Amino acid sequence: MKFSNSLIAAFALLSIQTFAQAPTDSSKVPQSEKFVTKHSIKIDNKVINYTAVAGTLILKNEKDEPMASFGYTAYTKDGETDLTKRPVTFSYNGGPGSSSLWLHMGVMGPRRVAVNDPSPNGPAPYKLEDNNFSILDVSDIVMIDPVGTGISRAVGKFQNKSFWGVDADIRSVSLFIRNYVNDNERWNSPKYLLGESYGTFRSAGVADFLQSVYGISVNGVVLVSNVLDIRTLSFNPGDDLPFVVNLPTYAATAWYHDKVANKPASVDAFLKEVRAFSFGDYASALLKGDQITDAEKQSVLNKLVAYTGLSKDYWQKANLRVNSPQFMQELLRNSGQTAGRLDSRYTGITMDQLSEYAMNDPQSSAISPAFTAAFMHYYTTELNVSKDKNYQISAGNFNDFTWDWKHARSQGLFGEAASPTTAPDLLNAMTENPRLKILVLNGIYDLATPFAASEYTFDHLGIDPKLKSNITHKYYEAGHMMYINNAQAAKFKKDVSEFITGTLK
């Protein structure tokens, strides 16, 4: 469904004005704050002098009522006199409900936490180092923390939960970007969005909202560990699509852990073969349901065993359908280990060897303490942010955190019954702005946002053939946070930098 710009604008203004309100004393609304520091870094043997601004920006609705104190950290290169030639990239993580510290300390910011990949890191101390993989040499960077994360909070009459939903999140992040652009005289600068995971889902909506409501056309969108259609991850009863699009990642994981018999030398060639099977014989078999013949089922079973390393008996009991938490638990069960979800190269000790589903994520356990400790130290020392600021890693720390998944563009004949997707938003943004370029980055060992699911979404975007060349896919031999591996971080830096400079020509 396509909406006119005027209809979208009217809906947006009404929605912003009608956020849920609480009877809070508006006289206690805080003012914006800035903690400004000066630094320098060497990137690719070139010294970059830059200014870091960590602080908040007060968002207001069209009645000039303060709605939120919105936290961010901006890095701007010093000495740039012509801002029409200096790009600015707005970046955030996903969740939903995640702060931006992962991208911030992993690859985007000028400082980076060094982690052992793909091994555990243990307790502090951790190493904080200059980040040669930052894109600060080619673009200014604004790290955004949505409401309920970082130091972003609802203010005045408004509540945090007013911002916790697909549409409310798109609106508030878009409004922040609009206000930052206005306050910092970046209206005529090239602009980019770079989101990870749910942040890619957000970016599709933000790119369209900025253009339709605020008249801001972005130059490019970088989708890191992409998911635009939640259906591909949901494993809803009766829906076979998630099983099809997850299978290539199961195969990549089995290949990595030497669970593939007669393991091919090239993972790329192997995955090309698995893709063909997934969207061919496997998809056909699943769609037949109980009408599949015994011969067809046996043929598919043999392939599933060969590609995934799971036993034929397990696949038979699963009726050809194994979801992601089951796969994580089963692949390495005999060795007492669980494979990672965010990055299936990681393994951890299985706590319940009788469990059907993996109950924890070894990758998250391995790196989260290092990222958290390094960022909090950096935030209050090098960026000089006041220690009385309560930086929230996740909005999930609030007892009332829930997410409203309703999204108008997702709805079909049965309205809110539809699975949420922002693919139509991206389609509209690209159609209205034919010069908009998209860079899609996916790790082949990512079970959280599988690469084949991303490919499926773009193959079904329905975009005009003339615009297909505006979309570029890149792949990494890593997982969801591909940049924690140094070799893949270097590739990330190269891919994103070349994307930004290429769109400026």
C-alpha cells in the first residue's frame, strides 16, 4: 500500500501529538546538555583531529511540548569548512530496545574495545584502543540511543513506553535526526543511515519518514545484519518460509564446526549449492505438507543430513522443520556444547543437555561484559560525561518495557494480524528517491538475522528493475557483529567507506 506524502505527514503530526501522557510537572523538563572534548586519531596513517559531543537533545512535538531528552554521541572532523562536502552518518543498534554501544565500541567510534574472537574474554581489565576501522575519515558520525536506552528518557507529560513501538520509534528517531540536522547546520550535508539488526528494520522506516514528512532525502542506507520482514525470523505455526531461509545458515554453521561429511574446501561454493536446494527441493517439499511422497521425503532428508550435520532421525522427528534454537542446541549436543545465535562460530557449555532449545547465547556471554565495561569507562573518562548519568545498555532493564509491533504499512486484508515489515517503507523511499543507494551487510554465521532471509526480502521487494543496481550485498565470514573480528572489521571499513565515497560521485 502506498500513501500520499500529505497523508503520511498528517498521520505523523497527529501521532506525535497524541503520544501517551502522564501527569508530570512540565516545569521539571530538563534542558539539553553537551559534554565536549577534543581528540585526534590516526586512521590509515592519516591524523584526524575531531570533536566529540556527548549529550542530549530535547525533542518537542508540534505544540512545542517537550517529549524526550534524546541522548547521542557525535564525532565531527575538525577543520571542515564546507559541510556540503562532508557526509554525516546516523548510526544505531537494534533490539528493539538496545543502546548504540555495540556499534559504537565495535566499529563506528574512534575508540574500540579489543575482544578475543571467537573466544571468551573473561573479567576486566579490557583493552580500549584507537579504532583504525572507524569511518570518521570519510564521514562525521552520530551515535543515537533511542528513548529508554543510553541516557534518553521521556520528559514532561510523556512516558518512555510512548516511544516503544515500530511507528513511535521511527517517528522519534526521525525527529531527532531532523533536529540534529537543523541545530548543527547539516541540511545541505550528504546524509547516511547505518543501523544494525532491528536498526535495519528501523532504517527502512526512517529513510521513508524523513523524506515524506521532513523533506530530508538521505544519500544512502547501510543495513548491517539485515532484517526488514519479521516473518522470516518468527517460525510461526504453519509458516514454512523461516525454515527455508534459515537452512543456509545452518549449513554454514555445520561447515564451520566440521559437521559436514566430505567438507567442501570453499564455504561460498557450498552455500551456493545449499541456497539452490533451500529455495528449490526443500521449499517445494515443505509446501506440499502431508501430501509429500515417501520418496520425496527421503530424498530431502538425505540432503538435510548432508548439509546440516543433524541426524536423519532428528530431522524425521522434526518433520523436516528445525527452528533456530533447536538447531543451536542439537548441532553440538554430543560434545556438551551449544552453538551461538548471534554468531554460530561461538560455542558454550550446555547447561541442560536434555533441553530441546538453546537457553543462552554463547556469543553474547563472551563479549557483553567487555563491551559494557569498556564503554562505561570510556563514556565517563575520555568523553567526560557526568557520572550521575544513568546509561542504560537496554530498555529491557525497565520493568514496563514492551514493544508495540503494529505498523501501518505491514497491514493487509486482516489489518494488525499481519507480521510487521518495513520492506514497503524502503520500497517507497527508493521509488520516491531513485538516487538512494542501499548497502546490505550480512554475516554467514548469523542465526539471528540469516543472510538468506535478507536475500529473500530484497528478491521480493517489487522494486522497479531500473533501481535494482542501487542495492549492493556484501558477505562476511563472521556473525551478527561481524566487526568484532579484525579481518572482517577491515572489510567492513572498506565496504562502508567505498559505499559513502561512491555515492558522492
